[in-house]
Amino acid sequence: MNQKDKQLADRIYLILAALFIASLVTSNLIFQKFFYWYPFNMEIYGVKLFEVSVGLLPYPLTFLITDILSEIYGKRKANEVVIAGIFASFFSLLIIYVSKEVPATSWSQVNDTTFVNVFGAAPLAVLASMMAYLFAQFIDIRVYHFWKDFTQGKHLWLRNNFSTFSSQFIDTATVLILLCSFGIINWDKFWGLMISGVVFKMIIALLDTPFLYVAVYYFKKRFNLKINEEILD
């Protein structure tokens, strides 16, 4: 790879890392709002399918990005972005904590009560998310590379979906267990939100497979990569 291609590959890596971190931090900040999507009028354990947190909207993008990074840049570079996301999330936690402690002015459009209502549970959410995130993302990368090695770089759809399905299940279960334990969500909603969250994430994972194929096709063509070949430092 010539110097020009190397610089382009580094820029794309930086953009993907930025999108990953932004999606992760945003999902932790907006998780308290829930929305409904009723393609099927079903109720599971007292919860409508699908009544899910808006935090799920940006979060699946993180798994698509780690799959792209794993496929093109390799396991080590994907793990580096995951670790960077951990630091970014804890830094956002610190900012929220400090912001909550300083008093609002009398003319502030967002007073202390409103701020606490919106962001008060964010520290616990970030902690719960980070615990789940550590398990899920590292498992996603490991499972992805297991199937990549097993299939010798073929069947991209297989490793994309199998890795995401397993990691999303672990992520959803861990987050809900911790949030229910902290009293943020009632236990009677656990199974309904668990099933809704996992099914919703699986649907998103299936829908993002074409985007992964497009991204991988572009990279392989642009950087002349062979099957199972990665961009190395």
C-alpha cells in the first residue's frame, strides 16, 4: 500500500472511530425515553412489542462499525476503538456528574430539577451500559473473527449476523439486569423489554448486512485487498 492509500485508510479509520464513540455516548444519554413501534400488535409479559428505549437507535451502529473494522483493519484495531469508547463514556459520566452539582441560574432555561430528571440516571445508565458493553463488544469481535477464520474469509453475512446476535443478547440482558437492580426499571418489565430489545436488535442486524457488504466491497476494491486480507499498520 502506498503512502496516499495509507493516509486515506487512516482517515477512514478515524471517521469510523468517531462515529462509534458518538453513537455509544449518545445512546447512554438518551436511554430514558422509550418509544413504540407496532408492526405486530403483540404484548409480551405486559410490554408491547416493540416498546424500546431510543438508546437502541444509535447503539446497533456501534456493532456495524466494529464488524467493518474487524473485517478490514483486524481484531487489534477494532479492540482499540472499543477501549476508546470506554474512556469516552466514562468521561461523559464525569461531565454529567459535575454539571449536576453546579447550581443553575434563575434565568437558565434548564433548571436543576429538569436537568436531574433528564440526566439524573445517566451515571447508573453509563455504568450499566459499560458493563454490558465490555462483555458484548469484545464477544462480538471474538465471535466475528472465529467465524472469519472458520470460513476462511468467506460468507460475510454469517459472521456479521452470528457475532451480532450473540453479543446483542448479552448486551441487552446485562443492561436490563443492572438497570432493574438499580431500581431504574421495574423487574416486572424485564422479560418484555428483554425479548423486545433482542428481537429489535436482531432485525436491525439483519438490515445492516447490506451496508456491511457495500463497505467491505468498497474497501477491498479501493485498497486491493484479497479474501481474508486486512489493512495492517
